[in-house]
Amino acid sequence: MRRFLPLLLALAMLTSLAACGAVSPASGGSGSGSGSGGSSAASSASSEPEAPQVEPYTISDPTVEPAGDMVDGVPYTAWDGVVEHLFFHPVIAYPQLAFDGDAESNGLDDYMVTVDEYDKILQSIYDKGYILVDINDVWSETTGADGQPTMVRNTLYLPEGKKPLILSYDDVNYYPYMLENGFAYKLIVGDDGLIWSEGKDPQGNEVVSQDLDALPILDKFVREHPDFSPFGAKGCLSLTGYCGILGYRTQTDTKSWTAAQETQRQKEIEAVKPVIAELKRTGWTFGSHTWGHIRLGTKSMATIQADTKRWFDEVGSLVGPTTILFYPHGERPDGDDWKKTGPVFRYLQSQGFRVFASVGIESFSYIKEDICAVICDRLHPDGTTLRHSRDRYLQFYDAKDIMDVNVRPQRQIDWK
């Protein structure tokens, strides 16, 4: 059974956060320095805060059959059925900013859920018996009878009566447009060692919270409902790179680049590292969404190769290796990756990707026979499906109970 021992966050982590101006959510101070420049070394050392004593977090492997089919008195059974997969875009913290009637309101209505809706969805899928599993545990690469590498679907051993669910989150980059439209704009590690979000309320005040962004909300939900994640899994973060990652501007600009820009970029890189470390420690994993959110079905091979290299250089170098690729716009390479394995797909597979995720109307998956790869679709809770696909999502939640119709634009709803 795979186990990750709990790690203590180093004092250097807090130093990095202070350097990038992070707010200190677990303290009562304003986060500004005192300016007492004449203190002795001994005095300075005694006044330094202790490293946060973060709670241990265990991640285990659901593909290993428990001895005696029991874990902590709970019976476990084999699961070879469908592994459902839901994905979210960033959640809207302040609907009054998102749905203010500007040119972006309808798009945000189509593709996002609000914090209130997200909270209700999590509660519903928990109540319906779903538990979280890591997408990396669902399929494995092995050697086939012909001696060639192939993917296999793993048997999962789950608490009796539970159903597996993958969660993934696209565009966890915090693009600049999000700040003025009611989203959080950065993840940080607080003085308590936990993940928090930074944002601004409608009055422009800085807000540090664990209740206004999808990731810390799920972290908090799992702390309160540990049986929702018996293996320690959270979700897979689908990252682009053209605006940096996780709210930190770690990207380069090919049009112009100065020494000052590179110095600032290196500061952002150092600041995001403890956030990545804490996310990975507590069950979050990472996948590629391409560097530039490019359409893999229409871009040239040269463009796709350059984009892939840039993703590995600027994103993969920070988050580590991944075998997961989430198609931007849900667009499949070569037109149809299920029936055809074209040159773009072969190139992407040669770069280490093995699980290729699109968007669809069911949690579809298919192990390709001519190449070592899996293709799959994800369902998408958002304004579009809340309005028009109530029946399809009833196994997870009822849109009538979830949709916040009073704050969304007054557009067509197929159920009443």
C-alpha cells in the first residue's frame, strides 16, 4: 500500500509567502512588518514564529485488496464498474460581480457554478454514496501478452456500498479577468499550514478565506467528512501556463523579456512552490491543459510541439511529471481519438501522456488497442447542465435543489 508520510512545512515556506505579500489568515495581525530594525540576533530568533504543526495526511492505494476484506471494521469490496468523473471550472465567489450584465456574464453563467451551488453539489454527491479516487489509480500501464506496453483498468477496493468518483478542475491558473468578475485570484499557504484563497470582495477589500474557492472548500469538506476520501484523494488540477499557475505569474513572454521580468518571475516561482507541495501532500494531483489552452484538433503539429515543450518547461518543471492530458475546449486531437490514432495523438502519447480526457455526456472511457493510452470523457456541472440537463445529473444531484436561480441571469431553464 502506497503511503506518504506527513511532512512539516519549513520556515522557508512562510518566508517565501511573506516575500510575495501573502496575508496571514491564522493570525490577528495585518501582515505588515514592525520595522524594528535594531534587535539582536538572539532576540530575532526568539520572536520568529514556529513552523505550523500540520495534521498528518495519509494517501493510500485503492487498488490493493485489504487483508481480510476489512479496514478499521469496515468491509471492502471489489469495484469494476464505471468510475464517474465530474469536472469544474473555477467557482464564482461573488455572483453580483460575475452576473452584472457585462459581456462576460452569459459565458460565466454557461461554464461556472457559484460557491453556494458547489457546496450543495459536494454535499449531494457525498450523501449519494460517492467517494473520491485519484484518476492516476484508475488505470495503469503494463506489458501486454504481445510484449508491448498497454493500459489496463484497475480493480478498486472500496468501502462496501460506496461508488468511486474522480474530480478534476480546469484552469486553476486564476486568469486576470477573474478578479473583476468575482473569483478568488490566488492560493496561499496560511500560518496554519493549510491552503487558503486570496480574493477581493465587491467593495474591493482583500479577503482571505477557505470558503470562497473550490480547492480549500473541498479540503475543508474532507476534513469534516473524512469518509468522503478514504484513500486521501482530492482532485486533479488541469493547468495551462500562459498566465502562470495557481495565481502566481510564472510564465514567460516570447515577445519581450527583460532581466527585471525574469527576476520577478523567479520570485513567483519560489512563492508557488510551498503551495504546490502542500497540495500534493494532501491528495491533489496535476495534469496538463496545454500551455496556451490550444485546440488540439486544429493546430499544426509544430504549434502543438512548441506548446507542449513550453508546458513542460514552465509548468511541469514545477508540479512534476504527469500522465494526464485534459483537452482544451474538449476538442479531440486528429478529430476523433476514439476511432483514429493520428500523428498529433501519437506525439502527445510519446511525451508521456497516457490518459486523455475530453468532455461529454457520460463518464465514458476506452482503452485504445493500437497504442498505450486511455481516452475518457468527463461530465460538467455548470450553468449549462444545471439549466438543460437535469435528468442526466440526477444520480449526483437535482438541479432544482442546486441552481441559484435568483443570482443567475434570467435565461431559459428546461425544468420548472
